[in-house]
Amino acid sequence: MESNLLMDFTVDKENSTVHIKREFNASLDHVWSAWTEPELLDQWWAPAPFISKTKSMEFKEGGRRLYAMVGPEGQEKWSFFEYSSISPKTNFKHSSTFCDAEANPDPNIGSSYWDLTFSEQGDLTIVAIAIKRNSLAELEKIIETGFKEGFTLILKNLDKLLEEKNN
């Protein structure tokens, strides 16, 4: 399903930040829920053939989501989010850190710092995301792993989920 919804992906090397602006053809309530409820996140937060599996999640300031992207052979790639700020249906911020199944951080990768802002424009919801790394070298390493392509696929999964909710 090709979409004419806005998908803007820019890299700000000077500030070691990726900026993503994405439109969704769904209400703010549905989009916010998809980003903040583990049952919904697990339906879209992994590029095929991987699936997302949340082990635990507390969507609150100081809370954490521990999850794995599980591959077709059962391989698991673990990460956790730590939520630092939440303004309901407007914005939330979290760090994202690769780890093991017990949430012990991978010391070789570092964390990404996400700032997500949600707004309505007519029948569309816009999510503006800034993802900051500690250095340009870290940012370039993440981009080289195919982050843009993988995240684009994940957002298409979200389009499908939101389309199903609207029908």
C-alpha cells in the first residue's frame, strides 16, 4: 500500500540528530494509543520478518518499556525505553538503549534520546520526532545499520494498524 502521507527524514549532523515528520490518516487518540500501549506497540514496532514482544511496560515518567524484536528463527534483539517526560496526547520523551533480556545496557552502542510531538491537522495526525545521539559517530553508526529503511517499514506497519482500527 503506497501512501501520499508526508514522510520527512532529515539528518542534522551538526547536532547529531535525526528529524522525522510523519503524517497518519487517523485520529490523535488512535495514534497516541498506538505509540503508548504495549498491546498496540507490539503489533507494529518491528520491521518484518521481526515481531515486537514487550516483556514489561510502564508508560509514565520514570517508567520503562523492555521489549525484544524477535526474528523468524527466534533470535531476540532487546532494548528498553526510559520515559522522562509525558504530556498526554501532545508529547513524550524517552531514551532508547540496546540491552539484554534483563535490561543490562549494551556498553558498545550508547543510547538514543527521542522527543515525540503529536498534533492534529484536519483529519490527519502528525508525529514529529527528534532522535539525538551523543556524537556524530554514534549517529552515523545507527544510520549505517539501515535505521531509515527499517523505521520507514515500521511506520508503514503503523499505517496498516491504524487503517484496520478505522474500518
